[in-house]
Amino acid sequence: MIVYILRRMVQSFLVLLAVSLVVFMAVYAVGDPIELLVSAEASDADRQAMIKRLGLDLPVWLQYWSFLTRAFQGDLGTSFVHGIPAIELIVQRFPATFELVVVAIGLTCLLGIPLGLIAGLFNDRPLGRGLMGGSVLGFSLPNFWQGMMLILMFAVWLQWLPSSGRGDTVNVLGVPLSLFTADGWSHVMLPAINLALGNIALVLRLTATGVMEAKTQEYVKFARAKGISERRILTRHILRNILIPVVTVIGMEFGTLIAYSTITETVFAWPGMGKLLIDSIYKLDRPVVVAYVMLVTFIFVMINLLVDLAYAVLDPRVQLQEAP
Amino acid sequence: MMQPDKPLMTIDPSKRAQPLQDTPQRRAILKKLRSKPSVKGAVIALVLLLAVVLLAPFLSPQNPYDLGALDLMDGRLKPMSEAASGMTYWLGTDDQGRDMLSAILHGLRISLMVGLSAVVLATIIGSLVGLVAAYFGGWVDTVLMRIVDFILGFPTILVALVLLAILGRGVDKVVIAIVMVQWAHYARIMRGRALQERKKEYIEAAKNLGFPGWRIMTRHLLPNCMGPVMVFATIQIANAIVLEATLSFLGVGVPITEPSLGLLIANGFQYLMSGDYWISMFPGLALLALILSINLIGDRLREALDPRK
């Protein structure tokens, strides 16, 4: 077990190293790094100082080494636009994105799993078929357009919910959160629905196929033959068996949602990391882009590691050795 | 294995196996597909959309790129309103006075073109990589598949965004970005399929006949592995179109001179709050119709080809 954990950690570390190499190649080696890293308004003296500071007169492998050591010290450059370390800027924006993703995942569980159960149990009736058909629509709706239509419907025509921003926040342990105010909730609802809709469709289909498959299994027939109530068969036998893959997918989607929140945050002007990334791309604020990629990769690698470990603990069939 | 200098025997071209001949399985699959009414609807919708895309220059009431034909006085007109020139704007106009119907017809063209060319390129590159990995095995396989795992480990939108942040805007660059995020899927599918095929007798026979590796790969292995790859490619067209639209919406996709549906939607976003819904809504509906019909066909195709059913 310990060997497995260690091996997975080494693998994760190698992935991070590979990403740092790719990012380094993209930003420093391809094209003129000074062009990318020094703002256009910088004076000639600033330019020279920057070349010196970044060690751009050194051989490439030495440059990569210094990029790496600085990255390990948490220095991924300073934002041109905001004048503060890029990593600090992103960490400031993290709670907003995290909050949005958590609410979206909550919606996914609350809607996707029950609707999937219904679709799976009544798969030969119009209700079940309608739900399965509707889930294709959920997949097909382009995320950004769907968000705009939500704004049009609920903010412009019905005027029930606000269309942009984060609303009132309350400081919890020094972190501003909007989930503790009614105004905050009204602001988070539309973006969260927007972010969650594709995943609701995904979880719905996953649950429904699981139920459809489980319905015909021997263990369900046996439970029914024993005279166990349908309700108990569903909650104790079917649900338990199909929830493992569903929960895994939801866990894995956490990282994906952080990435996809860039779209939602742009549509709803939600002040999170994703909006920061898009703004930074517009303003050619490269250090922030680099820092964002490194940080999100880190989060991603960590989630994958945790999911793998949780899997190994939960399911004894999973071999703790590396797959051949 | 010993490799003779030239093939020991040649095959009569007329007797060469036709991998896509009419077989009982194929007929059963087509029958399954035809029995679904939603597939019929999707096929009809897709054919209509393709016809519209091909005939866009003849069908559209206005040339949306001809700035001289636009009248700023006609800006942001509601659907069905009449222009000063007497022409009716069925779907309204955008802020520049551009007829939305014409803009959508031309936008569909660009969206479809980007989606199709990206998928074709990604299929070719991915299939070749998968084929090479499966055929040679060993360290070639390990290295190629590690690269595939690495790319597939990240969400597509993030990889594409960062690529375009480096490459800059442009239709060709969007295609490159989509190919970069998609090829790995094909490589993985192709490799899985080719690993199964590789063990069969006909490959062994071809090897013993002394055919060179590239010939076995492209003439023998490839045609027999294309099935699952092509089904996957169908669905990926829809994904590529959505990705292009999303990137254009985010402002890193196609340039303003070649407005795809995504850019049209983005253009209408700023007028959405004042209730001018048509600038964003109609291009979005066209996009949705395109994606939905592709997805429905792809979904049923996968279902019909699923050997478990």
C-alpha cells in the first residue's frame, strides 16, 4: 500500500514536471521571452535588468532550472497589470470559483441521481424515455449559450435573479464567501445551474444505465424472490452497486468544472479564477496565465491521486500494483 | 523474422478483401438505425442544414461581409421588421445592421468547416499514432501512450485556451488547437482495436509474405480497425464545433472577419441585457440544431454497433 502511494506520488510529480517543461517551452523558449514577460511600456534599462534577473543570457537548460527553482519557491512571476505576484492574485480569486463549483456539484447530485433513477426504473415508459432524450439536449447545449439564455429568461424577462457578479459576501475565517447571505445565493444560482447542466445530464445517464443493467441482475431477482420490498431493493441493493462509478465520476468532474468555470465566469461576470484567466489572456498578462496553468495542473494531479487512492481503499478488487 | 527483398507473391487486386462490403451485420445495423424515429428526424435536419450551408451564398438575402450593403440605420432591428430598402429582416439585424439570417447561414459554414477539418486532421494523426504504437509495441508504444495519457488528463477547454493564448487568433490556429486536444482520443481507440487485430492470422500471413511494415499497417491493419474510430469521429464533429464556438465566444477563436456562430452569439451578448435577444438567440439555435442532430445520429450509431445488444 505504501509502495503504491509512493509510486503514484512520484508519477504525479513527474506529470507536474512535464507540464512545467511544456509551459516553459511555450513561454520562454518559443518566441522572444522578453516580449512576453516585459510589458510593452518598459524602458530599455528595465529590459536589461529583466534579462539579467531571468537569466536569459544563460544556456536553455540552466534557464529551465532557474524557472523550476523559482516555481518551487512559489514565484511564478509578477502580474504586469496588477503588480502583485501572480500566484497571490489567483489564490485571492480561488474562493469564488470553489464556491461556484461546490454549488454546481451539489445540484448535480440532487438532480442527476434521482432523475437518473427515475429514467432507469421507467425506461420503457414515456417519462423515462423523455428524460433520456432530454439528457442528450443537456449534452448538446453549448455551455456559454445556455448561460446567456438563462440570463435572458431569469434576469431580463422574468427578472427573478441577478445576471452578474457575486453579491454580498461574509468573511468566514478570513475568506469572503457568498453562501451565507440570501443575496449571495441569488447570485450563485444561475451560474451554478449553467455549470452543472452538462454534468446533470451525464450523471443522469450514468445512473439510468446502471439501474437498467442492475434490474436484470441475479442478485436483484434473488432479493425480489426473497420477498424484499421494491423500495428496499432499490435503496439497499441497486443504489449501492451503481453509486461507486457515479461518485467517482462526480469526484473527477470537480477538476473539470474548475476548468469549465472559465466559460461560466465569463458569461456571468463571476469574479473567480476562470474570469481572471480570460482577462489575463486578453491583456497579455503571461505570468498569470503561466501561474494559472501550473496551479490548476497541481489541483488536477492531486484530485486524480486522491480518487485513485480512494478507489484502492474502497474497492478491494483494485490491484495496488501498477496496471500492466 | 527474416525479411525477403521482395514479396514472394502478389495479390490480384480484384480479389482483395473489401472491408466495408454489404454483410448481414451491416444490414442489421442499418435496420436498427432506421427503426428509430429520432434518427430519421436528425438525418433530415442534418441534410437540410448541410444543404443550407452549401447554398448559403444563394439563399442568404444579403452578403453579410459586404460592409457597403449594410445600413447602420437598420441596426438592432427586431425580427420581421422591414428595412428602409423594403427588404424584410426575418430574424432581425445586429448592431451593424447586418441581416441575422444571412449572418447565420454564413456562420454555419465557418463553424462546420472548422469542425470538419479539425476532426479529419485529428482522425488521421490520431489513427496513425495509434497504429504505430500498436504495431511496433515496446518502448514506442510506451512513449506514445504516455503522451496520450498526459494530454487526455486535462480538460479540453483548458488545453485549447492556453494553446490559443500562445498561438493567437485565426481560423487555422483554432483548427490546430482542436486537433491538439482531440487526436489523443483517436490514438487510444485505434491502438486498442489494432492490438486485437494484430494477433490475427491475416496479419501474420502478410508479415510472412514479406510485406513492409508500413504496407501491413495501412493496407491490412488500418481498414479493419476504422469502424470504431469513425463512429467516434461522428460524435467528435459536434464536440469540435462546440469547442470552436466556445473559444470564439471567449475571444480567442476565429477573427472578427470570419464570424462563426460562436462569434455571432458573443457579439449579441452585450445587447442581451437590453432585451435584444435575437442577436444571440438565433445563432445559438442554429448551433444547437447542428450539434443535436450530429449527437443523436452518433448516439444511435454507437448503440447500434454495440455488440452487447
